[in-house]
Amino acid sequence: MNMSHETWIDIGALADIPREGGRVVKTRAGCVAVFRAADDTVFALDDRCPHKGGPLSEGIVHGHSVTCPLHAWVFDMGTGTAQGADEGQVGTYPVRVEAGRVLLDGARLMQGRAA
Amino acid sequence: MMAEKLVIIGAGMASGRMLEHLIEAAPGRYDVTLFNAEPRGNYNRIMLSPVLSGEKTYADIVTHDADWYAAQGVDCRFGEPVVKIDRERKIVYSNQGGVPYDKLVIATGSAPFIIPVAGKELPGVCTYRDLEDTNAMIAAAKPGAKAVVIGGGLLGLEAAAGMQLRGAEVTVIHLMGHLMERQLDPAAGYLLQKALEARGITVHCKGATKAILGKERVEAVLLDDGTIYDADLVCMAVGIRPETRLANDAHLEVNRGIVVDDQLRSSDPAIFAIGECVEHNSQLFGLVAPLYDQAKVLAATLADAEAVFRPVQTATKLKVTGCDLFSAGDFADGPGREDIVFRDPGRGVYKRLVLEGDKLIGAVMYGDTADGSWFFGLIKDGTDVTGMRDTLIFGPGFAGGAKADPMAAVAALPPEAEICGCNGVCKGKIVSAIEGGANTLDLVRASTKASASCGTCTGLVEQVLAVTLGDSFVMPAAQPMCKCTDHTHEDVRRLIKAQGLKSIPAVMQELGWRSVGGCASCRPALNYYLLADWPLDYRDDRQARFVNERNHANIQKDGTYSVVPRMWGGVTTPAELRAIADAADKYAVPMVKVTGGQRIDLLGVKKEDLPAIWADLNDAGMVSGHAYSKGLRTVKTCVGSEFCRFGTQDSTGLGIKLEKLLWGSWTPAKVKLAVSGCPRNCAEATCKDVGVVCVDSGYQISVAGAAGMDVKETEFLCAVATEEEAMEVIAAFVQLYRENSRYLHRIYKWVAKVGLDWCKAQVVEDLANRKALAERFEISQSVYRRDPWAEHAQRPADWAPMMDLTREAAE
């Protein structure tokens, strides 16, 4: 990859994401779900459950986990790993908040998608 | 050696501490000139709260008095604001003239953030920063005066408590869901709110200030939700921002604060900055501990010694007498992090430790903070806590023993708390029955009637038995609500009412939830229980809802949604059908389908199109059909006496009336009705949750049918003569279900549990109770009988993707 540096993309204000909720960022290779936990930590994951493709962005957020709206698989939003008896993994992307803006790492987005 | 000229702008706590260190390390090294915009020297600003509350005076909190400055030979320019820094010629200008410097320290601190609302400049609006603000609040906070504090953080709460101690009626308005959200998690925030409310302070969370009202001076505060609080004084304590104007004008590097390196040096090597005005490694500083560290480092640097500023962990305590809280470190949830939670509902104690690997990284405590500094030490030192993990939460003095008691919530109930709602039996009566020999559930039932009717309080009665009898009573195993708690759904519902719990964090704290924020199973259930029990107090938590109810549409397997407009009683018009057809064309709806409930379903609508299609359907007079809700779905009808030669009554008319009565209500699970105009029953009313079959003499109401996973005929509830009676019985029955059933149980499951006879006794035989139930249903409907589509159609941006990167150029 030719990108060694991070390219942070401003995707909007933190206030645009409801607490304990998620929003979607569309990319060419599919949607990324951006979540805001009750403590204002922000996460970015592939918006696609490995089970049946459910949109994780529409799941119920509890603590730092999200439950898929279609069949209730639970994912750790930090690692993207399915919890409990289910086995599966979704991609995660570096995301951070600066001065109330949510920044998503565009370089990692491209790498993650190309892999 | 000639003394160098050191000019300091700002006589606050950071620069004051720095001066002390510098004079000690290098006496006589500098000629010091100290500017301060306030007409006084350094005082302990963080002790203004005890001054406000009357526990201290200004004289008690002065750090450096005139004698001290004179003894150190400091040239004091108090009340002389600096207006400009000339870096080229190294001169600082105040409103009185210029002073040259060799080295300059900017310690301008921070300025309170003023929210940009109408009325912010009215007399009577103040901030909470300095002695002038404090004196303004002391003057205003007379007994009986009304004060509003905007901001429920550290500063705002100290202002509120101080004014309340002086006799004012204080209201705190806080934008976030719980108080002090930067230092506390929701559970601790809830306990704090409870403690403040207990001392008479009104707390309004999730309150956004819209305007400050008043003509000559402040009179009231208006919130976005329409609430108005009368106010003789308004204190804005919503946050601070670094005061960087001088540095900006001098073209120093400034981000959010004045950018400094590890020696507190700005982008100009002759200029340093310290305190709340600086930004170090992208971090700002508001608490005093890191400022004192900065003071040490800057004094050493100015004395040509080597020193490096490394911010350390800080701990927070609230300086409000009687509110014991403590937080330190990082207590956000995170991957690889684990929580140890301890709750003692009876004593109002909450402790939470956050571990990462073998180390403690954060702690939040409320009610019992005695071990706070010990935990803080473990966090700062990065101590390996593996060996003491089992007993860590009990603190350093732990010597083995007690486990958290799952029955603490019931044990803590006062004797007058009602356990059995049906028969009005309180805890004290049950306890005396048990002490009188009733040592089994059946004996308690026989002697007190507790849990002898609907049975939903059985679990609680058993817990009272266990608490009273100790080990001699063996609790039968009951299915807990979810893995977050040992309580059953029924126990939780009963305790919400008995303890007056009105928020999700309140339930989780008082009932000893084991998880931090619940799970996808208990959060929707608690949200329902709270809105059903406290329709006027509790506000629906949209984020605790399953996707379909959150988005007011049913999600399909491909992530699109279905849209079903309401057709009252299954009756439509050519105009409505045209509007539906137009919407289907306009939004390229892939399938238009007639449903089993006599509605039209538009399937395959994209999420971002939902607000627009709703607006179009609203324009044609249609509202949400709630085809997605645990609530009233449809009232299906046949044509009835108006057209049908067999019809005995106006079944369509009654169906429409029932639907207009019930629509918008939330119920434990979906509710479907039907009204048939004669016993031929073309509307299939006898397999619905509630069915009405019209006969010549009136209306036969039957309930608890099913036609899904289970198929079951309805059971006869009663026959009534008039439409009005039918409607009152049905509203009362639905309310009985709303108040008593566990979440997700359809009516037929709930009736199987409580028994049809019990339902009949409540809504058929006891006319006063029927009326009361119908009235409570109407109170709830005054909040929920409205179209959610109309509300959300106003905010289309919330439904679109947050950002579309597909149109960005490739790398």
C-alpha cells in the first residue's frame, strides 16, 4: 500500500449521532456503521452482520456492544468480534473525535476494503 | 548580574503557585511584574463554592495578600487588564501603558462559555468564575428567590448547592442525560440527582435552553421542550474555554489553547504559558492538580533547571456537603476492559471499578468513597491487582465475608410499600403475617390475600418470606428477566411502582443490575415498563427501542423498510388510494401488497426516503399505521349494518371509533382488534387479541385469541348494550394488560397466566375500577396518541447517511 499515513476524513459532528445509537457512512465498498456509546466513545464497524447481512447500525447499543437487529448477534464494537456462542468478525476502522467532529481514517478504510 | 525582567499576565492559582516555586528556587533572579484583570491578587478559586454556600469567607481563601507581594518585591498591577503584547520589541501594554520583558508568562486562564441564546445579556444572568460572580449569586440567593443554574457539571452543581444553602429555590438544567457526565456514569449520576432532589434542588436533565426571558432583567428560562422555570437569577455554568485572545492577537500558535511544549514554552521562545489557557499534546486542563504540576515545571525552566511536564491522572470530588462521590481514571467501557460493579440499593451505594488486563484503570464511586484514594493510588501506580481481584471492590480493609445481597432491594422497602397491588397489601402486613406463623406462600396468601389475585407479585412475596425467615425459607427458582439481573419481569414491574423508579438508570441502580448499561433484551422492556407506569413523567428512550419502533417502519431482510399508512377500520377513499399510488410511483416502491389487517403495505422503501414518503402521505391526510409496533396495530371490520343485509350494528363505525381511541398506544406486545357486524363474523373477530361481535341486543366482547404461532379462539369477556360501554370496557382491558403483563407477552399468554376471571373482576364487575383503568389509559393517550411520522418527517437529515464517500475521487 502506498499509504503509510493516516488521512482523517471529517464525517460530521458527534452530535449528529444519537447517544447509544449509530449512523451510516456510505463508501464504494459498502456501508460503515459509526456508533456513539453512552459515554461518548465512538466506534466504526462494517455495517454488515456476518450472519445474514443485517445492518448493525440499526442495532441496540448497550455498553460498548451492539446487537444486530435481524437475529440478535452481539458484537464488541471495539474489536468487531461476535460475543457469546456466535462466531464471527466484522471489520473495524480507526475513528476519533476532535473538537466535536468525528474523524474516520480514510486510509484504513481503503486498506481494509482492499484486503 | 542584572535581574531579568519577568512579566506575568494573570494572577490565578497556576501563576501564583509558579511564583512561589520560582522565588524559592531562584530568589532575586527576576524583577517580576504581575498583571491581573481582576482588582485583586491570587486567591484559591476552587474554594469559591464554600464562600458561596457561606461555609467560608473571601478572607479565608486568599492565598497571597498585599504583604506577601510586597515582601517578594512583586510589582502588582491589579485591575489593570493587558491589552496587547508587542513581541518584536518585547513590551506588554496594559490600559495604563507599557512594561518591557525578557521573559513573559501568559496565565490568562479560561473564560466561561456563554450559550448563544436570546436574553443572555439581561441583568441577573451571571457565570461562575470569579469573586464578582460569587458575590452576585450571594446577593441574589435570598430565601424564597428563584435561581436557575444552566449546566449540571462540577461547577454548576456547586453553584446550585451553594445558593440552595442560602435559601434560594434552585433548578438545575442539564443538557445531557445525567449529571456530571464527564466524571460519572449514568448510575452514579442518578444517585447524585436523587441526593440533590432530596435536599430540594430541582434537576431537569436532557433540557436544552432555548431562551432567557425577561424585560428589564431576567424573569424566566425557556427550554426547547416548552418548560418554563421562573428565575430571579440565572447562572450559566456550561463549561469553559481557554482565554487565548492576547496570544491570538500576538500570533502565537493557538489551537483550542495556547500551544506549549514540555517546558510550557509557546511558539515564541521568550513567552511561556501556564494554566487553563494552555494546550499540551492536544490536551486542555481544568482541574487544579495538573496546573500545579505545570507550575513546578515552569518555575524550574525559568530557573534554568531541567524539567518536563507530563500530565498525570486526576481524580474528581464534588465539593457539595453531603454528596459523596469520587471518580478517577478512565471509566469508559472498552474492548478488553472488565467491570466490577457493587450496588447496595438500601444504602444508596454504587461502586464501579474498571480493569484492563491485570491493572485497575478507573473508578467511580457514590455514597461510600472512603476507599477512593486507595483506588486512585492503584490506578496511578499501575499496580498489578490480579491477586486481590476477588475482593478488590471491598477496599483495602477487606477481610473476607459478605457477598452482595440480591434481596437487598426488597429488604430496603419500607413497611408501607405496597407489594400486592390487586389487594392493596403492603410489606409490613405480610411481615407481620409471617411473624404470626404464615411461613409459606400459601399461608401468606390465605392470611393476607397478597399474590392471591393476578399473581404477578408472587416473586416479591417470596422474597419478603426469605428476608423475614432467613435460611429456613427456600426460594423457588424463577426465570430472571435477563442476564443483567436476578429479578423476574414481574418483580421489576412491581418494584418500579413500589419504589417510584422513573428512569432506566434508576431501575438499574435500585434493583442492583449487574451490567453497566443493560442489554438488548432488558433495555426495551424497561423502556416500556417506565412509559406505561409513568406516562407523564417518563420520556420515551428512542435508543432503547428495537429498530422497527425506532424507525417507525418494519425493516426487511435487505435493509429496506415497509410503509403502511393507517386506514381507520380498514376504510379508505379514492383520494387516499391515489396518494398511495403516487407515492409508490415516486419512490419506485418494488411491491405494493394488501395486508391481513386490511391495510396497504408499500415494501422496499429506502431508509433515507422514509421522511419524504411520510410527508407525502401526511399531506394526503394519512398517518402512521403502526404496523411495526408493540402497540395497537389494526381494527379490522366487516361492512356491517350500513350495507350488509345481515348486519346488526354499524361494525365499521365502531371499528373506526375503537381505532381512533386506541391508536398510538404502546402495549407489551402487538394488539389486533376486529369488529364483526353479525355472528357470521366476516372480520374474523374471534381469533384477535380483542374481538367484538355485534348482535341485535348489542356487542359481545371476547379476548385473548391468537392466530399466529398458536391458534386460539377468543374467550368471552362480557356483553354490553352500547358502543360507549364497549369502548370503555376495551380501553380498560387494554390498560389492565399494559399495567400488568410482562414485555413481549401477547394478551392470550398474559390472560393464561392471570386468569380470565381476574380480568373480568377488574373490568366487568368492578365498574369503578373499569372507569379508573379507562381514565389512566386516556392519560397515557394524551401523550402518545399522535403521529410519529409527522414528527420525524420534519428532520429528513437524521434519516440519510451521515456521509456519502462514494462520490469522493479514488485515491
